[in-house]
Amino acid sequence: MTIRPDSAGTAVVGFDPVDRRWLPEPEATSLSFATAPELDGELLVDPAARDAAATDLGNIADRRPCAVLRPGSADDVAAMIRFCRAYAITVSTRGQAHTTYGQALSAGLVIETRYLDRIHSLGPELAEVDAGILWKDLVTAAFEHSRTPPAVTGYTALTVGGTLSMGGLGGLVGGLRSGLQVDHVRELEVVTGAGEIERCSPGRNPELFEAVLGGLGQCGVITKAVVELVPARERARTYVLGYTDNAAFFRDLHEVIDRPGIDHVYAELYPPGADPTHKLYATVFYNEGTPPNDEAATGGLSVEPVVDDTGYLDYVFSIDTFVDDMRENVSWDRLLKPWYDVWLPGSAIENYVAEVHPALTPRDIGPYGISLIYPQRRKHLTRPYPRVPEPDGSSWVFVLDLNTTSAEPGPDPVFVEEMLDRNARMFSRARDEFGAVLYPIGSVRFTAEDWRTHYGERWPAFCAAKTKFDPGGVLCPGPGIFPNN
């Protein structure tokens, strides 16, 4: 067992549930002292470790944990969850903390799953990996064998367990033909809120399997995943098309996403006055010697494309390269990021953007932010979570992101409140008038009643799974779905 010393240099070995504090040694007068479990990894209570786990990408919420676990095994996760359940200590799971409104924070224990980071096996069709492995590392390893995950996030320095807990949007690979990342999981190893290590799949404990994928960490901690792999192409040719007219943009967007030769599509929006205001990216993956037919890809569209042709890995890691540059040059990790992220029905996306876009200002995006649209073919969404809009006759649903950033690093309470109020107004109208559903990585104030509305007819099943798999109600209090935990 390795337990990091506290600031006084004395090894911490237990918890006092009366004073609600970790103790450096059993105190003679502390009859309630409880010895911490033996661990393969580290239990940290020093101020630096706790401060580092007190916020997330958004830098808006702040919740300092009482301890941080860097697990050496799933057994560590199970032991600490059992310990925390016994003493009513809340537990959150932290991968890369890429949420923006405190979803992965807890005043209790934070489990840093990125320390579970092994690729256990990699074959032609499947890879078994720890929850803390980064998608970037899995993509790189798989590509050495000409394989790739069917859906890859736009930013790939995220943990497998983290994105599977949220849904896993295919930002640069997937979407048109592949569904979300949760749609390509064959099996999971999960530590439940009761501290039990379970294997689950569609045919083995399917209730747990479905509750954990896209379940926002409410029913269990993913410690391993068996995910699908498919053949990878060597290159990516992207056609970039710019627009200043909303209707023309959407005509071409709807045309392109139904073209059989196009493998991936996403779009960017810029505030009014920019040129262009809408930018469409359509990508074809191909092997050397068999380049795509440019006319078949973009012929008949409203504008002529600019062609960007790169290697597959350069394409997949393009946003990582962009973020790494901002991290080095503009203090990216310290910028405030009050993001707004929603699912919209296919029948509503054009009208919603036509209403929202003209009101966007440079402040709504920020100097380092971006607004994005991702199409998703509905028939490929096979899991009950994450929640998406109700069927509306369209084959498509769309994610709209306003990835707002502050102009400068550091606190700015006025800016934060302004953007949180904006997000609340926008979401209320999007939900009530356009049938939108929250994609809960962003910064939208949500009450318990909002969550019941969010889950709709799935709410009773979700509550039942929470009760069954997290009977102490200790897991993942950050989103506020169950206000008593």
C-alpha cells in the first residue's frame, strides 16, 4: 500500500468519520478511526493533489476532494468504493476532466482512472483496454495494424472510460456510418457503487451494461472495456466549403451527408460578419493508389471546395495539435469555458441555427472558441443512453456546440454568470420549442426536475439502476441528478 504523506510528512492511514477528515495516525481519543484499505496504487491527501482535482476543463466549478485515488488496479477502485460507501463519502471518477461544469468533481474521493492505462490485447476486430487509456494511444497502436476504432472523438487525448460514460461523439471519425463510441463496446469491467467488480455485456448483466454506457458515472466506474476495431484507411481527403447563407449551407449539408462516398461530415459556425459564417468539412478515407472521385464527392454543391489531403493519423490528431498549440501559447488550460452542447432533431436544426446564429457575437465564441455541428444518423444509435431527441421523421440528429472561451485566463465571475445565463436561456428555448436534449458535457444549470425531464420515459429505469448498482448513493454527485448523493 502506498499512501502519499500529508503536508506534515506523516503517512495518512485512515479516516475519522466523526470529524470527516483523513488522519495521519490513529489518535488516542479518536475511537471512530477507520483504517484505509491496502492498495496497489496511491491514496493522496496532500494539498497539491487535492487542488489539482478540484476543477475541470471549464474552470467554472470548484470542489476540492478530501482525497485522491490513483489506482493500481480495479481492486483498488473496489476497495475504496466499499470504504467510502461505509462512511458516506461521495466518489467521483476523473479521466481527463474534460467536462466544463463540475460533472466529475466531488468533495469526497476522486478516482483518477487515467492511472489504469494498459492496452491488454489488440486484434483485428477487438481491443481490450483499461479505462484510463487515451483514445489517442489506442488509435496509434491500432493503426500500426491497419485498424482504427469506428468512432473517434475530435479531441483524442481523452480516456476511454470517460467518453464511454458520456456517450462518445465521433468528432472526426464516425457519425455518418458508425454511431457513438458506446455503440461499439462489446464488454465492460465495472466496479459498482457497492464495490463489486462485474463483467457485463449485452448478453451478460445487460442492465448494468446499459446503465453504465452513457450513464454519467451514476451506476459504476468503468475499469476496462472491450471495444470494436475496423480496417483503417491510409489517408483522409477533406473538402472544405465556405458559406455566408444559412439556407445554402444546409442544402449542401443535407446533400453531402447522404452521399455514399462521404465518410465523415462536421461544420463550424462563426459570428455574423465573418467570411465565411458557415464552414462545411466533408471527408473521404482512402488508401494510396485509390484516391476518391472529387466530382462524386462535391459535384453539384453551391460552392467550390478547398481540398486538404493528409495521412489518416494527421487528420485524426488535427484538433489535438490545435489544442496543444493553444495550451503552449494562450494558457488554454486556465481559460474559462462555459460551453453549450445540445442534441437537436433533424427536422429542427436548420431553423434553430437560423434563429441562434444571427445573435451570436464574438464574445459568445471567444477568441479561442468555436461553434460546431455534428450530424449523427439515428439508426446507428443502439444504446438507451445518452439521451437524444425523440423521433421526428428525420433520419438524423445533430449536436450543436458553442465552445465558448474567455479572452484571458483566470477568474471572471461576471463573464461566467453572463454565459451561464445565456446557456440557460438558449437551452430553455431549444428544449421547449425545438425538441432539444442536453449533451451533458457543457455548462447548463440543471435541477433534479430538469434531469427527470431529460430522461423522460427512461427515468424509472435509470432510477432503478441507480438504486440497484449504487445502493449507498455515493457515486458521481457532480451532475446533481440525484440531489441526495
